[in-house]
Amino acid sequence: MKIKELRMMSEKELDEKFVELKKELIKINAQIATGTNPKSPGQVKTIKKTLAKIKTIKQQKNTEKSKQ
């Protein structure tokens, strides 16, 4: 997901997206742990980066709120 798309989301939408991606990451990690190859191995890296982007955006929004 692109950073611009994430910045336009509300905090509630960001939370929902974060939970959704976290569940997907857990599912893929379970597949890896059992020895099954995931459909696309590069997806783990992409999901982790998107989770980090969401955390960063949420932190920035909270910082902006506290300054006001």
C-alpha cells in the first residue's frame, strides 16, 4: 500500500487495516513454520513494511493532536 493512501485514511480505518495485515502475517508465518511454502514469499516483507508505515502515520497523527 502506498503512503499517500494510508495518510488519507482515518485512525479507525488504519486500526482495521493494521489488524487485518497482522492476521495475514500470522497466517503466513504459520505456513512457514509448518514447512509449507507461502504463495508469494516476498509478501512477508511487504506486509511488515506496511505495518511499519501504519504505525508511523498513527504516531505522527497523535503527535499533531497533542501539539494542538
